[in-house]
Amino acid sequence: MTEILEVTTLRPAAGRTAADFVTANADIDEYLARQPGFEWRRILETGDGTIIDIVAYDSMEHARAGAAGISGEMAGSPVHATIDHSSVDWNLTTVLHRVDGN
């Protein structure tokens, strides 16, 4: 089974928090749920305030299409104002090993 992860790290924009980022993602969550191959999404915050946003897809083709829509179709989303865009690091990567729980 192929699993592709879109892994984005970023910092909140000045005066914004990780909670602001999560709240502003409501429309992005709805967008992702409609995308072919979308499997799941997790948003994390590290101890230094960095946000890690992970989205799983079933293929690289679906991952690229879903990601393109975030900056295309969803360009007007309020989430973009909560991000320090100079801090964004974005990657698509294939999972090499997976262990699932019960």
C-alpha cells in the first residue's frame, strides 16, 4: 500500500498562535475531505512553537493535486494570514515503513 505524506513545517505569523492556525483551517479541512486519495491530516505544535502539518494521500498524483489546490482553489482561505510565509518548509515524501496498531 502506497502512502504519501505532505509534511509542512511553519511558524505562525506575528501575533498569531498555533490555535489561530488550527481554527483558520476549517475550510481547508473541508477541501481536503473532498480530495481524491485523501486519507488523514494531523497538525502538531513543537515545544518551540513550530507547527507541523501532515496530510496523507494514497498516491503522489493525488498528493500533488491536493497540495496545488491549497495555493490555487483555496488561495482566499483565512489560514494564509496566520502563517509566517518565510518560515514554510514543504515536502511530499513516500512512506517507506509503516506499523499500525489494533
